[in-house]
Amino acid sequence: MNKSKLSLGPLLFNWNSDKIRDFYFAIADEAPVDHVYLGEVVCSKRIAGKNYMLEAIERLENAGKKVIISGLMLVLDDRDLRVMADIAEMASDYLIEANDMSAVSLLWGKEHAIGPFINIYNEATLKYYEAGGAKRISLASELPASSLRTLAAVATAELEVQVFGRLPLAISSRCYHARAHKLNKDGCQYVCNRDPDGLSVDTMDGQKFLAINGLQTLSYTYCSLLAELPEMAEMGINNFRLSPHDVDMVRVSQVFRDRLDGKIDAAQANDALEAEMFAIEFSNGYYHGEAGLKQISV
Amino acid sequence: MTKLELVSPAGTPAALRVAVDAGADAVYMGFRDETNARNFPGLNFSVDELAEALDYAHAKDAKVMVAINTHASAGNSEPWIKAIDNAARLKADAIIMADVGLLDYAHRTHPDLPLHLSVQASASNAVAINHYTREFGIRRVVLPRVLTVPEIRDINGKINIKTEVFAFGGMCPMAEGRCSMSSYITGKSPNMNGVCSPASDVSYVQQGQNLKTNLSGFTINEFGPNEQAGYPTLCKGRFTANDKTGYLFEEPTSLNVTDILLELMEAGVSALKIEGRQRSKAYVREVVQNFRKAIDAAERGERLVIEMDNLSEGGQNTTGAYNKKWM
């Protein structure tokens, strides 16, 4: 699995600029990841006032990381469209990751990346996006191994699968963070910045159910496909996405790198990850064709 | 101003005849398999039943649209290709699709078959819609239920195909076609299986005076003796976040746009879609009759507000994202 590459997905949470800058500096200096996706994908309201981007890009590139710019996953109004047009203009300097059909359209015919928020469930759809210039395709986490194998067999683009972190499950124009604080979206007071890994949602019986992150709904569990990495590599999937959380992502990425390099086995890797994040529930159900929240023993 | 077309659901051939007789301009239906997003037991049409439905509807000047709006699964596109070919052969008035690979196939193979972009494609802006129009020749887009009326007006000014919006019935608070909450909890999702919060995973538990509704073992809601218990759709339950318990995602409520028909017309909307292929004939009849009246009144510039609380989930109505306050 030595040719397998690790990528750090776009930060889904509304951290402040200083925290984001420090985070990417640490990733640049210490994390064994090859690609780093930067940019706001959840809510265009969060973009104003953030000023980490140029410094983060410079530090990451100087450290030899390849930077990819991610676009919004739900594009509704003129503000969102302006954001996407600005990002698309960077396409000559950076690979841009489209997460909405508007971005696909703006990037059509140029080399670009397709993010996991674009629906690709079958070969014909995969081929359509490849024909439009997609060089990297990050597949939806809902897909079972059988679909991944079928898609990998026909893909010419580099395929990527999320192997760590809360799973993005839904996006809305309604802000659930604002709603949980009895606010509305226009007057949200940016309350999503209080929960660096999302806000847990429990059932009335206290069962851990989901997590919310502004307009986005995430899984309660954190996906971990440490045990499944060799099988995916054997399918021809060579890019593995770690979704950033407010944990030691340098250490997390080292665990995945060591596993890919065969330095540790699945059990050792799981132990190392759990030592880092002892209170976290992990899941791998989707990969095994089950409910996403399930943890299947491999 | 455009004349609003009334598009009714039909889960069965009998419901289709009821919808046509009640005044629907068009009826949408699906085949009896995973190729449509209401793949429920006992519902939907065989190929022969579609042929009969087309004859019945055309005789009364109504249209029949075929929803083939799930995603073909990897390595098994046959059911979807067959559904498209059958709809084309029978000269359905349109097919409603979301999958890009299938849109590409339908456009190349059956250039005369009108294609509508399903709400499941989640095309929420003019740039995206124009891409689908340019690439696949779609003639109509069903807009996702995440847009305000001013946003819809703006989109209509920037595209040159018709827009259809949801007018009544169950309402996803999430962008449609981009939600896998159901498969995270149950293993089955709208995109992959044509179902959300499937009945096979639902249970009801009486605890003292209260009734709990469960989905795959998760408590979705708990109702007191004086509350009307609703179906445990997983985004319509009561949950706890930030130490508060309530309807975090959405109340058990139905969309009803009868009081904003004039605004939707002014925003350039061409067609109104009623949700509910899983609903009874009686439901279809009453909703279609009411909307027929409301649309005909709107044509005369009159506002006819029809509550239909008896037909609504939880007896409540909302105009959803059409009004920005909802967000």
C-alpha cells in the first residue's frame, strides 16, 4: 500500500482563523498527508472575516503538500454563486473540488476534482464526470465495498474514500445550530463556532443519534476504515481522506500512514486510534453494506 | 404570469384515474421497483398499467410523467435502463430523473422523450440548472425545497426552462438527493433504495400512557395520551441538542402553498407538485380538488387559502423554505 496517499479533507467546522491557521501549520510541518483540501464547504456565511487561507497555502506548499480548494456543497443565492465563481477563477493555479453542479459547470473542460457531495452511484455517472475533466473523485461514504470495487474497475480518475471522521449525512438551507439556540439563520450569531466537532444530537431516551454542524447534519459516530484499507488498495483506490476533527490530526494521520505502510496491523492501528480518542464511537457499516452507524468486526 | 399546471401523485392506477378526474393537469408515477423514490410494498405501476394510464389520461387531456428518480447502482443499471426504454416506447409525456449517467443515456438514446430534472438532483441555482439543460436537454426542473420565493424568481430570470415546485404534502427539511441520514440509521436510503425511514424498521412501543415511535431501535418521538402520534420519519422527531429537547430538524408538518400561489406565479413558476404517491385515493382526490380551485382562483387574481389541516401531517401546515423565516 506504499503508493496509497493520504489526504486531509476540508475542515467542516467553524473554527476561528487563528485556530485554523495553527492547525494547518501543524499539518504542514508534521502530518504525513499528501493532499490537503482547503476552503469552506458548509456555509458561505462563515467565509467573511477568515484570513488564514494564503498563509496556510504557503506553509502547506512549502512543506510539499498538494493543496486542493474545496467549494460549497449547497449553492443557493448570488452570494454563494459569487463565492463559487471566485473559487473557479483559481482553477489555473489549484485543483478545485466541486461539491455542487454549479461548480462542475464552472470547471467543465478544465482539470478539477469532484467531491463527495456530488452523487456518483454508478459507472456511467463516473464516466460522465471524467469526460468533463475530473481527475480526482471523492466518493460518497454511503457506497458499499461492492460499488467501490465496480467503480474502481472502470475509473481513470484517482478515486478517494473517506476513512476517518464524522460522516456528512445531509445539508439544508435551514441552520440547525441556530435552531438549537432558538435563533434563525440570518441572526445566527455564528453559534456553530461553539462546537469544534459538531453538536451531538441525542434521542429522548439519551441514545447517541447524530451531530449537527450549522446547515449540515453529520453522523454521531466517527468513521474509521483502518481495517479495510488493504482491500480498498487492492481494488485500485489509492487516496484516503481523513476528515479534520479537533483532535491531534498529526497523530491520527500517522496511524493511518503507518497502517498503509504495513508498519502496524489493523488491531495495532485501532488501538492507537482509540488511545488517541478514547471517548469516540467508531463505525464502518456503510463499507460493509450495513447501516452506516454499525461497527462490523473485520 | 404563467398558467400553473397541477401535478398530482399516483401510487396506483386507481389513484391516477382519481387524480385525472379531480382535475389534475398531469400525474406522476413510478414503476414497481427500485427505479423510483417511493419504492414501497404494494405501490406503483407495471409497464402494462402505464400503457393503460397513458390512454386514460390522454383521453381526458392530462399528462403522465414517469419518475425514474433514484440512482442506478454500480454494476446493475439494467432496471433503470429498462424503465427508461419502456417509458420511451409507450411515449410517456416525460420522465423525471436525477442520475447523471441515466440522464446522459436517455438524452442520447431517446432524444424525443421529454426529460424533467427531479428534485432528487438538488439543482438549487441557475448555473447548475443551465448545465443540466445544456448537457441533457432537460425541459423542466423540479426545484429543491430549500429556496425562497425571491430566490426562485431570480432563478427563473436566468434559465430558459420551466420550473416546478412542491406545493403540498410531506416536506424534506434537507436538500433532497443529498441526504443519507436514513441509511446511516437503517441501511436504506432514498438515493440507493428509493425509501426513507422504511416501515420495515419502524416499531411502536406503548409505555404507560405514552406511545414511543422507534426507527431501528432509536426513539424518534414520544407522544402523550392527548397527542396525535406521527410516523417516525427520522428528521421529524423530537431530539435533544444543547440540553433542549424539541423538533430540532422539522416539526411533523405538511407543506401547503395555497396562500402564496400568487407570489409563486409572479416568480415565474410553471407547475405545482403535490407530494404523496404513498397516499390514498381519497387523499389524492381531496388535495387535487382543493388545488384545482385554488389555482383557478389564482388565475383570476384571487387568493383562496385552503387549510387542509385534516390532510396534513400532525395537523400543521408550513410554507417551508419559500418563506425565509423558516430557515
